[in-house]
Amino acid sequence: QTSPAPDLLSFDKSAEAIRTNSRWMSGGVNSNFRLNISPTPLVFERGEGPYLHDIDGNRLIDYYLGMGPMILGHKPPAIVDAVKAQIDKGILFAGQTAIEAEAARLVCEMVPSAERMRFGSSGSEVDQAALRLARAATGRAKIIKFEGHYHGWFDNVLWSTAPPLDAAGPEEAPMPVAGSKGQLADTAATVVVLPWNNLELLRERLAAGDIAAVIMEAAMCNAGAVHPAPGYLEGVREACTRYGTILVFDEVITGFRLAPGGAQQKFGVTPDLSTFGKAIANGFPVAAIAGRAELMDLFSTGGVVHGGTYNAQPVAMAATAATLKSLTPALYKEIDRTGSALMNGIREIFASAGVTASVAGFPQVFHVALGLEAPAQNYRDLARMNRPAYVALATALLRRGVRVLERGAWFLSSTHDDAVIEETLAAMRGAVQELKA
Ligand code: PLP
């Protein structure tokens, strides 16, 4: 039964601060993905465990989790202690440290394909490093990427990440659609866009022998939270090997989130290179590229440049090592349990209210698509979800103290316990009732 309508939260101080701060920051924010959020982009004071506290005094259950990183929740004591201890030793040395070697060893021990690795600071840049390595190794220029997959905001990959369907061409032969004004149009010539989860089309295109890399989210978690079709990843692996193409798994979301060794471990398919970010350091700006030693060693002995002032920044490395040491198999099992309970609870609420929706993905990151009868298989399926209705649902949830991404993704942490899940489901009941009324 639904409890009486709670007092709905207001966000007036955030709205006012965004207006004021727009004098100094474009749009009052520092990422386009934080703009245009209903009822306003929020301004926060602090976070702890599953909660964020904003400047209006609201306590929000957070399913953004920094857009994925905070798998241990906000401000986990083990990370905070490690970071404080490192700050006492110094901040940046432009040299090597024991803590970066420890973090690197942990990555190589946890990730099945990681014979060697390098750190960077953002997912976007390590994806660039992976594509450069693949081009150097193959002597080819073109890459294949998939509709709806996001590999950072740079010109050569910001193609068809969220294209409007009327501009996207036929489903089996998508047009590369630019994601930004000002994007260098020439880079489209280096990108072949294909529908994901379609092995035949990929095999056909690879057979031409001119593709340096296939890059994909091994489970599509930017648009939706979509499983690879049975046998798909294995088929991709086999085709890439056959045609001399480097297989890159972009595990910036899935890495250290779906399993200690990421999607490649969960699905048992080994890429040549993979990239990581987000959950690798629970909120610190750390990313990584890892893979076969002879590819990775092109950085040290093969003339391939990879740099970055902040690569392996010691404080961030302390956070990385502490995070990786916290990511036990038991932690994933526990999120399996709580996340499944949340997914099932949402399904039940929708079913009893007669709401058509797909709640799909993984307990660690799932996706709610209003209007879809069945889980999506690719971007075109997802593009048919009822986005305005979901934004209204996300707003109704926010007013009840639950913060979810408007694109439908829900991220879980180890601090979202049974009580938090129950509170979330109560908010969902209220939100659905409001929108049905
Ligand atoms: N790759 C994937 C799959 C991502 O989800 C993201 C960010 O959301 C990126 C790459 C880019 O990472 P960053 O935002 O750290 O540059």
C-alpha cells in the first residue's frame, strides 16, 4: 500500500545558485551532461554512503553515483584514509611512486586481459590512447564503433552516440551522425558505424581488411544497460582475430562494476585492449588502458606517444589502490542481491499500475525504459522509449528524495542496503501514483 503523499522536496536554492553561477561557468555547470536537468541542475554540499545532501537541505538517495564511479558509495572511510595519508606525503612528483605500482599490479591481477597497463585521468583520453595503439599496430586508419556507444567527447569518436532516428539512416547501415557542433567532420571518414549485437554485419565489414579497431562497450551501458546477445562477443572476438583487427572493450562503465574483472570477466571474452575509468577509483579522476603486453609496450619501445601531467597522480593512485582492494567478490554478490531486489520491486510497481516498461541490465547498473515491452537489443530499440514520460518520473522521484539519471540508468553501490531499497520503492510507488493521476 502507498503511504500518504510525502511533502515534496523543493530545489529553489539550487536553481538560484545555478542562475548566479552562470556568470562564471557556462550554464552554471562544468559538463554538458549536467545541463538541462529537471527541475534544475543541483548544487551539493556533501555526500555519504548512498546519500547526497544539497544546498536546499534535501537528503537524496543517489543513483547517479557520480555517473557510475561510486561503487563503494560516497566518502568510503577506507578511501578517505588512504587519500589523507598520501596527501601528507606530497601531491605530484612527475616521477614514479610505489603506490602507482601497487595500483597497476592490482589492475593486472583483476582484469583478465591486462598483461600490462597505463594510467590516465579520463575515460575519453584512454579511449584515444587505445585507438592510437590499434592504428600503430595495424597500420590501418579506420575504426568500427556502434550506434549508441559512447567513447568520450573527442571529435573522432563522438559519432552516433545518441542520434535522432530520422537522421540516422537505415538500421543495418547507419549514417555517422555528429554529436556536436564544431566537431571535425573529416573524422567521419575514419569511423564506420554499425548496429550493435549484429554479428553478420560486423563480419562482412571486417572482411574488407581495412579496420584497425573495433571498439565497443561489451555491455551497452550508456544508452540502456543491454546484454550482449548469446555468442555475440565470442563471434566478435573470433572475427577480429581472423581479420587482424584489434578488439577494444571500453569498460569505463562496466570495469570494476559488473565484476572485479569487468565485462570481460563476466562474459569470458578477452579483448586485445580495454579501457577503464569511473569505478576504478571510486570518484577520483583516474582511468586506465590495459591489454596485451606487445601492444602496450608500443608506448615504451614502439614510438607511440602517451602522456599526461596527471597520469598516476599519487593521491588518485592511493584512492585507486584502496578502491581495488575493497572490491571483493562478496561485494558484487551483495549488490547482486540488493540490485535485483530493486529491479524486481520496480517491475512489480509498474505491473500493478499497468505501466509498460522494461527494467533491464545488471544489478550493478540497470536501465528503466518506459514504453518498451521487452529489453532492448540495441540503440534503435532504446530510442523508442518514452523519454518525456521518464523525465517526468525522474522528476517525481527527485521530489521524493531519490535522484536518478534522466536517461534511465540506475547505478548501485555497496551502501544501498535493504532499508535504502525499501525507501526507494516507496518513493517509486508515490511517483507512479502521481503520474497516473
Ligand atoms: N566510455 C564510456 C563507456 C563512458 O561511459 C564514458 C563516460 O561516461 C567515457 C568513455 C568517457 O569517460 P570520461 O567521462 O571519464 O572522459
